[in-house]
Amino acid sequence: MSTWGEYVVEADPPLEGREVTSMSREFLKKRIVPIDIEEIDTISGILSAFNNTSFQSRNLARCVEIFTKMLEDPDEPTIFLGLAGAMVPAGMKKVISTLVERKMVDVIVTTGANAYHDLVESFGHYHYKGSPEVNDAELYQRRIDRIYDTFGDEEKFRLVDEKIVMLADRIRAENSGEAVMSSREFLDQLGGLIEREGREGEKESSFLWNCWQHKVPVFVPALCDSSIGLALTRHYINSIKKGLKPLVIDQIRDNHEIFEIKKSSKKTGVIFIGGGVPKNYIQQTSYLEETFGARNRGHDYGFQITTDRPEWGGLSGCTFKEGVSWGKDKHLGEFVTCYCDATIALPLIVKAVLERLGNAPAMKRRTER
Amino acid sequence: MSTWGEYVVEADPPLEGREVTSMSREFLKKRIVPIDIEEIDTISGILSAFNNTSFQSRNLARCVEIFTKMLEDPDEPTIFLGLAGAMVPAGMKKVISTLVERKMVDVIVTTGANAYHDLVESFGHYHYKGSPEVNDAELYQRRIDRIYDTFGDEEKFRLVDEKIVMLADRIRAENSGEAVMSSREFLDQLGGLIEREGREGEKESSFLWNCWQHKVPVFVPALCDSSIGLALTRHYINSIKKGLKPLVIDQIRDNHEIFEIKKSSKKTGVIFIGGGVPKNYIQQTSYLEETFGARNRGHDYGFQITTDRPEWGGLSGCTFKEGVSWGKDKHLGEFVTCYCDATIALPLIVKAVLERLGNAPAMKRRTER
Amino acid sequence: MSTWGEYVVEADPPLEGREVTSMSREFLKKRIVPIDIEEIDTISGILSAFNNTSFQSRNLARCVEIFTKMLEDPDEPTIFLGLAGAMVPAGMKKVISTLVERKMVDVIVTTGANAYHDLVESFGHYHYKGSPEVNDAELYQRRIDRIYDTFGDEEKFRLVDEKIVMLADRIRAENSGEAVMSSREFLDQLGGLIEREGREGEKESSFLWNCWQHKVPVFVPALCDSSIGLALTRHYINSIKKGLKPLVIDQIRDNHEIFEIKKSSKKTGVIFIGGGVPKNYIQQTSYLEETFGARNRGHDYGFQITTDRPEWGGLSGCTFKEGVSWGKDKHLGEFVTCYCDATIALPLIVKAVLERLGNAPAMKRRTER
Amino acid sequence: MSTWGEYVVEADPPLEGREVTSMSREFLKKRIVPIDIEEIDTISGILSAFNNTSFQSRNLARCVEIFTKMLEDPDEPTIFLGLAGAMVPAGMKKVISTLVERKMVDVIVTTGANAYHDLVESFGHYHYKGSPEVNDAELYQRRIDRIYDTFGDEEKFRLVDEKIVMLADRIRAENSGEAVMSSREFLDQLGGLIEREGREGEKESSFLWNCWQHKVPVFVPALCDSSIGLALTRHYINSIKKGLKPLVIDQIRDNHEIFEIKKSSKKTGVIFIGGGVPKNYIQQTSYLEETFGARNRGHDYGFQITTDRPEWGGLSGCTFKEGVSWGKDKHLGEFVTCYCDATIALPLIVKAVLERLGNAPAMKRRTER
């Protein structure tokens, strides 16, 4: 008698039916093939070779496989991208824009940070290479904000804040002094702002602008928790001082909107870059269907790039397998987790998929939409 | 010439002024004292001994030191607790309630998950010991939801959802068919719901109920991203079907409320259990003051328990030192990060502080409030 | 059809025989019990309460359970402690000594670093509290060596090195100019050296001295990879310059010795503090029996404290479950992994076991040996 | 007054002399350049673009920069590769062989596991793609050994063990019944064994064979801690049963050998794939010179790929900066740590360097040796 975790395991090795039987046949059939980098010249070539190596390189390869399957599935699954962290100041903006332009994702759920820093760059400001080995008190005095090894220019941030405040004022004015909107609607307004006031040559690589352009909805469920939220707080305080009604961002309206997208999708695929609210928010769309009585509406495909782990019990690090118990993900779907920093994994995956699909097929996908 | 990270370091070892001078005097003065567990019988005794050991045990000891300082500071800093993850289903509910009852925290920012699972237990339902080594498809069929090694009972969850929907309906009715509120206000309503309908003998250990009882505000900035948010979505859909106005959770109203608390606090201390929105949301309160032109209003004290790391560039894993550059934390404040699972670290820290303060002093604190 | 990892899973949920059946009965039976720190005053009390919480606190509690079972098993399993890292400079020396004195471990496999720094302290030198936020070039100039947040005094290290060189010279002389020994034998000699030349009042807490005193063998399979190994290199170079035969540390002799201990043990328990060579070296003792044709000689009990993870494919982070495939660990044994810094977990576990066994039973164990 | 870690920081922001001055000039000069994967077609192109992104992608790019500098330094630094983990069964064998063939490394320090699994494949056996989601008891019954997601064939392992035993017997016979050798010498013998008995078409990609062919020394300081060590234990037991002297692997002889290489090198570069003994063993070569009275003989260049972290205090996760305090690494050297799974990072780095150096220059390097 033994206990692995909490459960008693009895003396005989467990019978596991068809699963193990099919496994046994396969046990020693698929060889590891040592990667020969002298023979490979493309990114998709490296990623294909990783299918036959081990550990996280193999999981990275499977991200490419699963992403390709999502894109080639004739049922045209709706693809949700959950984008946490600070990917935009880290230089990942154009990769997201590529995903949008080439119709490789249909819905984005992200943090206010990614949206805000995209705005910053759209107006012609920049982020800078820095280092974590600095005197942060000195940075504070110089009004430089640090994101690990990356610097931002606090004075430029103030200029962007001002634009957000003015946008909120303008939206209210255009709505007869009262406006309630989802974060998705506000993000769409920010896309329009970039179109009008963004710097030429920069705005084209903005992911917000591309989403606006290609009608890809962007949800920021915790919009208040970001510099955009702080600018809206300034708008809020200004408004109540003047006796005006501030713009209201109605969280639950977002839930309704994304639910409608999920419900009307025959199939769905999910991509999680990091965890946090974006991951959970996408996971809960299928769970929401469960609470309305639907069954087996979990996501069909998924891959996640994370540096978190399941053993701390948080949602950010949890496995797709755990999601199966909730009905968030389908037992018979295809999923993989790759443990890697997203600034390495994401560009490689997207490039490999592009190469593999020859750009054209991806372009063709859902053109009729 | 050398480069550590991005920067050029010139040939002589850098002069570092007073900092290094004061360090040099101290270099080999404070001995490591091997911990002698046979001589120690209390939790606070172990934690004190950890002051003179190394690595994360020393950081854990410093959490106790800094928490004690916050509580004993005659300027009575406002203490913000950021509580991410799924601490309630993990059995940490009473530890939070102790912090609230004993006035050891003044404001809580948390996830919808913690609030929801607290509700579940307040109505007399439970969470269960499970294992990650299970067949999740089988769990799905049995309507059991898994959180790593912990199980929830989906059918009971539905009962709780229903109560949330009815509460939202009721609030609307009481507000002449239209209500806009902050998440903080809604959480307060949930506290009242537990008071009215919670199970006797269970509700007393609910942290939401204790916060309601002791007027400790609870913010859930991403309320939509949780089962509470999903229940409100059901309310939303019901409402629009019936032509009624759904309850609106106004995120920015929360920002205004917490900003008022921060602004009126002479000093502030922060406690981060995990990262995510709760951590960032508390960090940005002082940054918001910055954007209004204030200077040096960063938090004065802080400790965080995390299993994330700074090198991925996300806010969840960032250091207090990084926060200094933004003005979120004071350069001259006292801060420590302990890398540890919170289910181990949090009970130890709270118990050690209670023992050290003899319960009484902590009770006395801010009684006049 | 689906693929989790590499394997095809067919459409029906897998049948898993008795294992799942026994699980199903139990699914929602064992409640999570929120820990009430106001009701608990002992370390063993906290650790018992952790049996009914979640995540790593529950795993920590299981370490205590499994350690207790090992000690109370009437078959008196031989207990191997694998001790990696730099636990001694971190202040964990006396905890190890307690384990030895109270007969809670029978064999230690460790790094040269732990042995060396134990030596340093036995001769009356110290380690010091430092910080990772220092100028390491300045430390180098001051001849201070840093181990994360802990400092060592390079000049004192030289004095200890000299003693090791002289010991090696003396052993050769006592063996007619030629000596081949296992690391275990050399470590025993170092224990004798501490007895003769260690500082009174310090040597009593040395784990090497306690092992020498209680005849607990200490293996350092990678002895060359440490300051002890460097001192022996000095002896080697001196010797060949003088035309003398240097002392030989024969690795394979160690293998034979530890194999004899394993082979003659009815049962075995293993404790891994960190990974590295100490963990693998203990794991391979049962695998060695396999290569000689034995079956089912895997370890019976085990717990490991680690901050590594399985997904990188290294031995340090691997699970006991993986060890089952090799025959290193018994399928029906009892094992748990707790992800935690050992400087926190180890003292708590040992104290809780001591409290639970009332010291006396542990003392009584195997007194006849 | 404040304390970061242990040290008191006084009220003014610290002056940091020339370092900060040079930093200030640079603060906001180097822009983050969003990577545009549609414009890049080569691996070296991606890696160059990563120089201007953030987080671990930038660190990965710096590995390429530093490796290139090592190879182009006219002082021809000796390059030590520390290779931990189980890189060979993971399919990384040919990458190592490429490094050897193209003279991109001069010395290898590795684990017995890497050497053993290279042997296995050299004799025409294979490793297989597996999954961590399997029943390990079933694997045990089928004599399949699991390394995370990779399977080995126990029966084939036995055949390889037999060859090692016979080699040891043969070496003894050739040395008149008595042999003492370093691990380096034994590994060279294994290279010769592959030459004689390895399978054609397979042996050419063996890293041991390539090292033998190109006279690149391979050190396995903890040889006993591996299947090679276990085979030598079988030889040991056979020998003593027959009254013969077993082959002795003398650890300290290895120390002397590698010390001679280090001492005679004008400059040195280090590459650490994972931590463990290989990393520390290479680090201590310069420390050994220190203990002989040399100063400033730390390594000049280094990069490490790791998934460990410094905050646990172990050597595996420690920074190069920490190594500076010991004299292991030069304060003014160039070093970078990239936190990533090596199965992803290593092939990318090596490919990028090859592309950049056009293969030819790397080939030319040190041809006269």
C-alpha cells in the first residue's frame, strides 16, 4: 500500500485500460534524433528538429504544431490570445501586430500595461535598453522608470496620459455627457486615437492600431490596474470636481461581449503568453458556458508559454489538464505548455508558423470574415 | 573595460561613496549563528533564529521584522494587503481573518477567486484534499473542479452563484432600478450577504465577513475575472433580456476610492502574497500620486512572498528596488522579498508577529479608528 | 483523438482500474481545514495543521509524516541523507548534527562545500551575514568570499587548507608512503582531525565531528570539486615535486562501500536536501542492485526539499515517480517532494519530528547498532 | 535610514563614482527596437535582433556576442564547456560535437550521464520520445527508464555496461595488473573504445569520439556518480573477488591536469550549460590559482544557460558577479546569464555563432594546436 499525494494505491500496478495499451505499443518507437544545426538553415527547420529532441525544446516544437493545426482546421476555430506581462516595452509589439495582420489571432485579452506602452510608442516615444544593476533612486531622480532591464521616460508618459484624459472627455462629450462602455470599446477608441494622432511610421506597427484596423477586439479586463486606468482616474477626479459624470468602464459588459464570441464559435483555440488575468479570463469563457448548462464546450486547442509552475496552486501556472476538470479545456483537445521566457519563445513560434504556412495560407484564412 | 548587462564599467573598481564605506565597516561583523532547534520551542523563536541564518530563511525572518515595525510605527501606517492566488481554498482563510480582526491590515486588494471561495465556505460548503495526479476527465464527469491538489464541488458552486445573482438583482431593486458601484462596494454587500445568510459557525472565519464587520475595505479590481464576475454576467444577461439595467461595476471608481485612502495616509506599508493585479494595484497607488505631481510618496514598508522572479520582466516578480524608480516605493523604506510558497510562509509570519506582540499590542493598534 | 505530450488518447475517458476506483470513493471526503494560528503554539502543531491545507504547506506536512514513518518502521530502514548546496555556511550545521546525534539518519552523502565549511567553523572561524547587493570587486580586494547573502573570510580559509594538506601528508606517512582511500575514509579522518585540533565549544556542533563520533559514514563522491579537493591538489603537487606518492581518493571504492550498506539494508529511506551529486548518488544505490539482477530493491520512503523542477530534465529536479521507472524507488513506497528553500523547510521538519517523537523514541532507535 | 538586505543605507542617494556617471550619459540612448520577424530569415538574424529587445531574449543575444568575442580574441582564450544535466539523451549530442569539431571549445567538464548516454548511442542504441504522463511502475516492468519525457532501453544499457567493465579489465591487463588514472584518461579510453567498437554512421556524431579525435580533454569529476561509475563498481567487485587490483580513478589527478591547462592559458572563457559539478569544477580552476597566491586570474569571458536562481544560495544558480568575490571571474570580464532551458538556447546560440563566423574563421582558430 502506498500513497502518492493523498491517494492510496493498492498493491498491484494499476490497470489503465486502453490508454496504456496504446502507449505500450508506442513505448520505444519514436527515436530521439540529435539535432544537427549544421544541416538546418531556417527557423522553422530548427523548430521541426525540436520535435525529436527533449524537454522544453520539444514542447516549443509542439507549440508550432498546435498553432499550425488551429490555423488549418477547416472548422476555423476562434483563436484567443492572452497576453500578460510587459511584452510591448520588451520589443514584442510587431510580433503581436503580425499575428493580427495575418489573421492568426481573432481576439486579444491583455494587460493595461501592454496597451499603454503600445500607445506610448505609437505617439513616437520609445523604450530604452537598461539594466537591473542600477541605482533605482538615481533613476527616480532622473524620472526614468525601470522594467527589469528596460527604461521608460516618465516625462513622455505624462504626455500620453494627457491624451487618454482628453479622449475620455471627448467620448463623454460625444455621448451627451454620459458614457458606459466595456474595456473593449475603450480600447477600440484608443485604436482610433492612434489612427488620428499617432506618429506616421510608428503607428503602423502598433498592435492596438492593427487590431482597430482589422477589427480584432482587445479586452483589458483589469483596465483600472494600469497607467490607462490611472489616466482615467484623473479624468474621474476632474469630472466629479466639475460636477460631470465620468466615463464608466463596465467590466461585466466585457464578460458579455467575450461570451458572445465564445458561444458563437464552433471551436476555439487559446494562446497564453504568461498568466494573470488574460489567461484566466480566456479560460473562464468556456467555464461560463458550463455554468449556463452547456457541456463539452472547453477549448479545442491551446498552447502556453510560461515561467510559472503548477505547484504553487495559482491560475497563472496551472496546466491545461487542470482546466479539463473545470470544463475549460477539452479532454480530447490538443494542448502543450512550454516553460520559457516569452521574449525568446514567441518570436520563434510565430516565425516558424509563418515559414511553414508560406504566409499565403495564413493570409487566406477567414478572409471572408 | 567590461560590460555587466548593458553598461560599460571602467578599469578601476567603482567608488561607491558612503554606501560602501558603511558596508566595509560591517563586512565581517555579524556572524551566521547556526540554528539550534533543540533549544527553540516557539514559532517566533524559530523566526528570530532565522535572522542569523542565510538565504530565504533570513528573508522570512525579515518579513517578521518589517511587519512588526509597520505595526509599531507611531505614525500608524496604513497597511495594504495584496492577496493573489487561491489562498482561501488552500486553507488560508482564517489567517487572513486574524489579520483583519487584530487590525494588522487596513485594506485588502485581492482576486475574485479568493472572495468567491470564501463565499462558498461561508455558506457551509467545503473544499477538499485532492491530488494533481488524477484523471481530470473523470473529475469533469463527476463535476469536481481541481485547483492543483485541492478539489471543489461544482454543484455547490452553482448554489453560491445563484445567491450572487439574487444579490445583484436586489441591489438594483433597492437603487430604483439602476446601480453603479465600485468592486469595493459590491464586496461590502457580499459581506452583508454572509452576515444575513451565511452558516453560523462558518461565517465567523470568513475573511469577507470579518472585513465587513471591521470595516476593512476589500478591492477586487478584476472582479469580472472570477466566478463572481461570471455570476454577474448571468445577472447582466438576465437583465438585458428583461429590459432591465444591469448592475455596473465601475473599475475607475475603485481607483478613486483607494487613491483617497493612500493620499490621506501619512505612511503606508504593503504586503504582497503573490503578484498579479493585487500587487500592481497597490503599487500604483503611490505612482498615481506621482502623476498628480507629488514626490516621495512611495510606500514606506513592504514585504512580499513570491515564487516568481524579476528576470522575466513581469510585475508579479519585480523587486521593490525596481518600484523605487517609479516612485512606488521609497528609496529609504524597508523592504524584503521572500521566495517561498505562501501557504508555508504566511502562517509562520503571522503567528510569529502575534507571539512577538503578545496579541495585546496588535489589538490595541488603531482602536480609536 | 487527442495528444497529451506524445501519446494518443482515445475518445473514451481512460479506465484506470482499481486506482481510480479507490480514488472515486475518496474524492470529496477529506476536507481542507483552514489553519487557525491562534489555536496552535508549537511547530509540530503548525506542521500537523498543514496536513489539511494545500499546495506546498501540505507537502511540507507530508515530509514530517514520512520522516516519522521511517523512524518508527520496525524494520529499521537505513536512512540516507543527501545534502547538497551550502547548508553549513547558511547556519544549518546544528540541524544536521541533531539528525546525527539522535540517530535520525544513518548515512550522509554531501558536497565538499558542506564538509569544508563545517571544518572552517570547527577550527573556530565563522561565516558572516552579508548581502547580494554588494560590489564584488570590493569584496575580492578585501579577500571576502560571497555565497549569495553570506560572507567568508578568505584568510581563514587558507589556514584550514593548510590543515588538510598536513593531514594528507600525515596519512601517507602513517601508511608507509602510499595510501588509497575512499572519500568516506578521508572524511572520517577529517572528523578525527576536528577531535584533535578543533576548537572546544565549537567542534561539538560540527556535523563531521558528530558523524565521526557516532560512526555515521559521510560520502563526498565529488570531493575533488571543493576546497578540500583543492587542498588535496596542493598536497598532490607538493608530493610529485618531492617524488612522493600523493594520497589517492578512489571514487569507486566509495561506490563499493555504499553499495554494501544498501545491499545489507532490509529497507531504506532517503532524504534529499537539494539535488546534485548527493541525490543521484543515493538514488543510484538501488539502481546498482538492479544492474546486478535484483528486483524491487528501490527505496521504501523518501522526501525531498528542492527548488528545482522536473521539466528541465535534470536529475536534481526529477520526481520520485520518475525514479520508479529505473527501480530506484519503490512503486508502493511513500514519497513526497516539497518545493521550498531548505533553510526554511529543514529546521521546521526536524523540529516537528523531534516534538512528535518526544526526543526519547528517536534516541532509542537502533541503540544496539 | 533604510535597510536593503542587511546593510544600512544613509539618507542621501549613494554616489557611485565613475560607474554611474558613465551610466547616466547612456540612460536613454539605446532604444528598444521591436523585433520584426517578417524581415528576418536567419537564426543569427533573430539572435541579433534580440540584442535590442528585453528580458531573456536580450541575454540570449549576449551569449552569442560573448561567445563570438571569445572565439575572435587574438589571445586565444582556452574555452571550458561545463555540461551538466542529460543533454545527450535529449538530442544535443551533435551540437556538442559541432563545438568540438569546429574548435569552439577546448576542454569539456561534464556528468557521467552525458558521457554514458553518448556511449549508448555510439554503439547503435537509441533514446526514445516519451512522456512524463505515464505509469512509471509499468515502465519499470517493461524495463524502460524515464528521463522526464524521454525513454531509455534498460536491456541495451546492460550491454553497454558490459563493454565498460571489459574496458576496465583490459586497461588493467595492459598496465601489468595495476592502473591509477584520472577520469580524463578514462574518458579518453572510452573515446578509443568507440573508435574500435562503435557503430559506423553513429560514432561520428558521438561527442566522446569527437573529443578523442580532436584531443579535447573530457573531465568527469564525479564519474562514480553515473552508470559508468556503476559499471566500474562491477569491475571493482569482480576484481576483489578474484584477488585482482581494481582500476583506480584518482579524482585529484584530474584536478592537477585541469589546473595545468588553466595555469598555462593566457586567457580563459567559460560556458556553463546548467550547474552542478561541471560548473563549480571549472569555476574553481581559477580559485585554485588564487590559493597558490596568484591574483586576477579569474576567467575573462563567460556565459551560462540555467534554470536555477541565485537566491537559494547554491553554486548551480550563482551569478558570475558572485564569482568575482572569490577571484573565479574577472571583475572586468564579460559575462552573461540567460535563464532558459538549454535544449532551446544551446542550439540557437551555436547556430548563430556559426552563421556569424561563416564557419571558416571558427575552423581556422587554433589549427596549429
